[in-house]
Amino acid sequence: MSDGVPFVLHLRYPASGTLPRMKPVAAVAALLLLVASCSASEPEAPPVELPPVGGRFDYQIGGIYQPDARVKIVVRDRGKIPVGDRYNVCYLNALQTQPDPMEGSLSWWRQNHGDLLVKKPDGQPVIDPEWDEGILDISTADKRQKILDIQKKWIEGCKISRFQAIEADNLDSHMRAGGAFDINATKEFMKAFVKHAHEKGLAVAQKNGGELGDSGKKYIGFDFAITEDCEANGECKHYADAFGDNFFQIEYTDEAFQKSCADRGGKVAIIRRDRNVVPYGHSDYVNEVCPAS
């Protein structure tokens, strides 16, 4: 039904000329349902803003500092404040526990939702040995929904803090889950995660996960990608095939960084950072961009 056009209900009578037998209440209910079906429409999701392709970016998940004036995109942890005049990406662990003392830390999950952690036969959580993080159990549809319901608060927190996008980390957790779930469970969980973020007006970056191929964009719905060591690991083609030039590349070795600049500099945003992405002023701080062509 369009605005300003009267609604006319036409009833067909049987050949006998008698009215169809219908109780008055049922008739009214049927009429209301018909009117509702004509007038109701799905609410439109807010628009999703994408980062500028090839824009200079800064990766600050190991500590925040004032970015260079030429930086257009800044990635910070979800517990930090975004930079007001840049495109801000909200980092969070999607499939593993968050760092202490945040809500979502390993101790928080064990205390509040221990059944949603991947467990060893002795009942202890399976731990990512590199980052000392527990792995979230997305092995069933029920568990995936419960975990997403918890994370919705964090997604909405990113929006309230005025981030424009989310970087969802640990897409390779199935490799450390001891067989509890596989990459297909990851795809299903992240598809629902991205859908909710889009409903809130947030873009979502695929973090690493080159093994997803083009399903990261085509099936899950990721908007762009943030990669670590894709040159060093020979994986950059996966992201280029899926996202074109709209991926942001972090290399941690000089050799891989220099080769990336020679191959893609000026088209894809590339930086070299120190392995622990420490803040400016730290003795280990490294932050280089490709030289201007």
C-alpha cells in the first residue's frame, strides 16, 4: 500500500450468493493481517562506510599514540578511544578470549560462561600458546548464538565509541582448537557476526584468514581485509583476489616490506611495524611506509 492511496478490500462471494462462513473476530484478524502485509517493510540498515583504498594507516593495538598527520586509518583495541578525525577500526578477538582485565578475558569466560570455551579432556581450557588466550567453542549453532549474543554488546560498544569498522581477529582458531570445530563453523559464526555489525552500520575487516579464499567476502560478507605477513607467507594474492586493492598490509620483516612496496606500493596500503606493535617512544618501535613513487 502506498501513502495517500486508499485501501480497498474486494471479497469474492460463492456462486450461491451466500456469504462465506467466517466468525467476525477471525474476519477482522484476517483483514488486519492483510493490511499489515501490504504496509509493513523491513527497516533499512544504516549505511556502512568503507576505508579509503590505499589510504595510509597505523596499527596501534599494542599501545596508542597520536598518529602522523598523514594517517587516514587507525586501528585500536576496542577498549581505547578512537581518533576523532580519522577512519577508526575497532580491534577485538572474535574467536578467542580478550586480554585481561577486559570483559571477555579468559578468567571472565571461565567464571561466567565456562561451557563456551574449548576444553581439554581434563576439563581445562585449550590455550593458544602464542598469546595465552582461550579458544571460544563455536562447534554448534547453539553455542555460536550464545557467543554472538555476548559479543553483540562489544560490537555495539564499538559503534557507540564512534569507530567506523571492526577488525575481527583469530579466524584461524580452528587450527588450534584440537578438532573441536572446523573452518566451516568459523564461516557460519562470522557470517552472523558480520550481519549484526552491518545492521549497526559498522564495516568488518577480515583479519588474516587467507585460507578462506573468496568466501570471506562472498559468503561471510567481510568488507575489506587487514593482513599480517602476507608477503612473508606468500598469501597476498588471496586477499587481492577477494578484495582487489582494498586490503591493508602489515609486514614485520624488512625484506617482505621492501618487496611489497615494489610490487604493490601506491595501490595497496602497506606498513612495516615491530612484531609487538609497541607505541611511539618505545625502544622497539618501528613504523615505516612505502616511499612515495
